[in-house]
Amino acid sequence: MSEATLSFSDPDQIPILLGTHDCHIRLIQDALGIDVVHRGDELRIIGDDAQIQKSLRIFSELRAIVENTKQLKSEQVQTALSNGNSTGKQSKQAPIATPSSIDLFEKTKKVHPRTPGQSDYIKNIAEHDLVLCTGPAGCGKTFLAVAMAINALRTEQVRKIVLVRPAVEAGEKLGFLPGDMLAKVNPFLRPLLDALGSLLDYDQVSRYMENDIVEVVPLAFMRGRTLDNTFIIMDEAQNSTVTQMKMFLTRMGMGSKIVVTGDISQIDLPPDVACGMTDAIDRLRNIKGVGVTQLKNEDIVRHRLVGEIVKAYQNEDTLVQ
């Protein structure tokens, strides 16, 4: 291994170059396969000779931006990395999981898909930045997406997980709920917390949420945000409107991944309101970087009767039409 040192006459430039919570340096390290150590008014770059030469060129470009503008955006870092035609460590470029298993790095715990459809779903998430997944109840849409998010977090593919859900009542009015805002929306967000809790122990989930590494929010609270280096999951997306879906999808920042899940047979929107999920699938399915997965009855992995129940109601819907 070789080493190079970057010195700064103005130490105030270093935090700008590092980025908030070191986000810029993490991007550079992952892309180039180097290690960067901050000591006082200098940065130490550790890697092989080729990696160090590339990193020095990129750092020179980024430092010029900082000197001229006193700021640095993630987009500028990504552009510099693209211009440098850089390559990273194989471990960082590998998919965040394989179609055969999802490693949670939790006491050797792994999640295994149980149907070919679920394997295709995992592969889609690994290969695309945006995945839209529809399917009946019990087919693992949310569970597998949360497992992939945990894997991405623990392999440093992302720095945060955000779980989102529309606060739409399922055919009955709940009235005014007691408590603060979090208490009011908790019933709507509970399924996401259940999925998270089934994969990680309670203490770990609590630490992640206290440190804002995992955030569970209603869809309405997403407006105006930009989420970089984040794995974002929107559950029950069939209950989002077209406007809400557009707002949500445009929250994606640099280095982020979005998975949208929903069951279009269980839409709780008013009859005259268009479903944002079906609209998004129609609009986006042919865009590069977007994956669409349709899970079916044979992918249901809950109690045996769940599949029979879904089939019975589908038969009834056919008769009514």
C-alpha cells in the first residue's frame, strides 16, 4: 500500500470537502477503493499507486471548487468521480445482495427468498435505483425491501433508511386520535416497524431510530426534503395519489435507492381519485434504472389460507365485473 498527504493552508476548507457527516469522503472512498484519514490540517490518502494518482487528481478538482465557491455539493463530487473514470473496490461495487440470500450481518442471520418471484424482486432491487413492486398480501413485498435496506446500510451502500407510508384509513373512520403527532400516525406506520422489528432486535432498532439512522415517517412529511445516500421504502403505495407519488419520487438524492410497494387490489382512495402507483408504473416502466416487479399468488408465504382468501376475493371481483 502507498500513502499520500494533502495539506490545507485554510483548515476551514476541510469540513466542506469532507461533507456533512463525511458524506463526500464516503462517496470518494467507495468509488476509488481508498482510505482517507483526517488529521489536523491534512488528509492522508491510503491505497495502491494507481488509486492514489486518481484520487489526487479528483481531490485537486474538488479543492478548486471549494476555494472558488466555499461550498461543495454531492453532485459535484459525483461528476468529478465520473470524469475521473474511477473504479472502486470490488466489494463496494458488488450488488447489495444476491437473489439467493440477504445477509443482515445480525448474528449470522440471513433472509432467503422462498419463491422465484421473490428472487427476481431482490435482483431487481440490487440492480435498479428505483423499483416498483405490486403483489397481494403476504408475498413479502415490504419484508424483503426492509431486509435489503438493512443489508445496504450495513455494507455502507447507504447511510440511512427512511420508511414511508400514506396515512390513509382502510375503509373506516378512526376519528380523532389522542397524543402528539407521532402517536397519531403510529397506527399507520406500525406495519413498517413490525417488519423492522422482525429482522433486528429491539435495542438495535431503538438505537437506529434514536440516532436518526432509521426514520419512519408519513408520506405527507416528505415534501421539501432531499435524501442523499438513503434507502427509501414507500409501503402501501396504492393509497398514494398521482401528485403524492410524484412528490415522493422526486425526493431521491445522490446515492439513494427507492423501493415502492403496494397491492393494487386493496386501494382505499376515493373512487374518483387516481392511484399514484399504477400511474407511476405506466409512466416509468421503460425508463433506464427503473425496475418493475409483479408478485403473484404463488409468492404468498404467510399462512396457507392467505393465498386461498386472496384467490376467493379475486374470483368474486371477476364475477362482479
